[in-house]
Amino acid sequence: MLLSRYALLIVAAIHRAAANVEKVIFTAPDEINIPATPPTLSSLSLDTLTHDALKLRTHVSAAFPETPSDKGAATWVLLDNLTAKQRYEVRVCWSATVCHS
């Protein structure tokens, strides 16, 4: 009985921890050749993830939606040098934020 209570608490804690994680699984498209003439992708100054740099720790501004149809602030990250037709998983995790209106 006591063990099942602890198991329930652990499951509840895991559920809360997973609430601040978004995950996407996708298959990389065929290679796309982007012209080297300006403007280039590097001129966008985006944070980039590659096979050599698998993690990115950065500050993402929190913006709470004003209306139910609003999605809040957008953040862009470039995924570079993917292998065509290979399956990838991207996870975005953030700390909990509370809106005080």
C-alpha cells in the first residue's frame, strides 16, 4: 500500500516535469542547395544545432498570449547538416514560468 502511494507520487512528479517539454520527431528532407549570394542563412544570426553541437542552452523570452488564438513569442533555431531521410528528434525544454496579470 505504501509502495503504491510512492509510485503514484513519482508518476505525478514525472507528469509535472514533462509539462515544460516539446518534442518533434521528423525525417530530414533531401539536401537543399541554398545560393551563397546575400542574404544567406548565416546572416540571420540564428542559433544552430548540428551533429557536432547537439545541445543549445540559451535564453528564450517568455511571452504569454493575449488572446486564445495568440501563440506568444516565436524562437527560431537552424538545424544544419542533417543527413537526408534520417530520422531526428528535437526537444525543447524550459523552466516553469508564471504569468502574473
